[in-house]
Amino acid sequence: MQIGLHASHEQFAPSRLLALARAAQDAGFEAVLSSDHLAPWTERQGHSGFAWTWLGAVAATTTLPLGVVSAPGQRYHPAVLAQAVATVAELAPGRLTVALGSGQALNEHVTGTGWPTKAVRNARLRECAEVIRRLLAGETVDHEGLVRVRSARLWEVPRPEVPLFGAALTPATAAEVAAWADGLITVYAPVDRLRPVLDAFREHGGAGKPVHVQVHLSWAPDDEQVRDQALDQWRTGALPPLLSEELELPEQLDAAGAHVPAEALRHGVLMSTDLAWHAARLAELAALGVDRVYLHQVGTGQEEFVEAFGNQVLPRLGAGGRAPAGGAADAQS
């Protein structure tokens, strides 16, 4: 299982994330995933760098495989998104994986065209995935449906082909994207909640296709900091999709999450001071057949996280990084 870094554009300036990507490569991380947001989840995060510009910079300054999760169909016309994909893929041949999802109103409401129901968004996503795949294959595309495309063609056709994953949080969506996706990306949950998502994908057309998991975690030297940084930066992670996908403004999400307790985050955020404990939770994902995980430290101490996990967690999982200070015996604990 490969271990990658998640670059959260909602939380940090693009320049800092670029430096972190280079530091992560030096520390033994094996990939980097970029969020693609127009707005942060909370006003306290306060950033929203443009993913595609940043991916070009990472492509030019690292050798890491690149991932991004994007939502076509509203903020991005599929032909425009396909051009962005093709450009980054040309800069980093064979290194880019694009995951397509149905999106959140937080990022898409700015078009002023209304926010469709989940069923319509999923249908639109499938149409967009087909259009993007055809464009990336070099076809001239016309399409009439939930999205409209007229005589679109890319003049930079990426080689090799760029895999298009589907993003899904629930078994129902995982089963739906399995029909068209080259792989699945989902988010961490305890094994009893995550396994049904992976099973649904594999049973409805995704068998043998790769699975990536974004892992939100909170690590710090003391328990109080672990709890406080998770609440400060990622309390919206405890909100159900009915809110997190439907609310339009960071201040609305702040209001919705104002009374979320730390315990409510534990089902979706790995919270501990213990690096060996974090390694054990990640090993559970490897046992589920996950091919790559992207680690997202929700706190602001990014550089310390990269160094600590590079030294103490990645080697325990047989990934990159440096040997833990305790030696081989310590790595077995």
C-alpha cells in the first residue's frame, strides 16, 4: 500500500503546500493528493488556492504521483476540466490520477444556476465522466444532456491515458460510480463502515480496480492539542452529507458545526498522540486491499507531521521514509 500526503488548499497557502509536497517526497511519502475547492470548509481555515495551477507546480518540482478530486458539470464545464487534466498529464506523464465526484454546494453555488438533487448530480457526473474520457482519448465530442458539449476537442492528448476514478462516500454511490470509473477514492471510516463501501464498488463493476482512501488524522505531542486542533480545523467533518454537501457558505458550515463535540469526530478522524497506533489503523486499510492512502493532518503543524510520520509511521508499513529510532524491533510494535 502506498502512503501519500493530502494537500489541503482550504487550510494552507499554495506556496506552503508546495514546500510540504517537496518535504513529503524527501521524507518518503509516495504520492500527493490535492483538494479542489473554491472556498474553505470554515472561515478559520481561510484559504482556497486553485488546484490545477498548484498541480502544475508540483509536477515540475517533484517526481511524486499526483491525485486530485474534482467535480465536473457546474463550476467546471467538462471540456474545460478535460483540458486542465490533459495539461497536467503532459507535464507529468503517467503520474496523474483524477477522481471525479458530484461536488458540494460550497464550491459550486457560485455559478448561480441552482444546486441539483443528489440523483441529478450523480447522473450529471456520469455524463461528464464519459465526455472527459472521450476528450482525453482525442475524440471530437458533441453531447446533449444534463451538460451540453459542441464540437469539443483537445489538442494536447495525454499519453499514457489518465485514469478517471469515482469519488464516493456511501455504498450506494460507490456502486453507481463502479459502472464507469477506473478506480475508487473514498474517505477513512472504521473498518465496519468502510468495508461496505469497498464491497459495493467491487461487486458492481469495480472488482480488480484500484482503491484509494483519504485519511483525516489529528496527531500532536499531547492529547489536548490532538482534540483541539481537530475541533478547530475539521469539526465540519462530523456533519452528515445532507449538510456538508448542501450548505453554500463557510459561515453556514461554521454555524452547523458550532456544537460538535470532539467525540463525534472519532469515526472519521484518527485522533491520537501515538504514532504506532496510527500505523496500526493504516495497516487495517492495507488488509482491506486498499492500494493507496493519502494522509491529511487536520492540524496546522504540517512540517512536524511530515517529519514524524516519515520517521516513525511509513517504515512500519513498509513504505518509504526513514528507519524508526527504535530500530527493527520498534518497527514491529
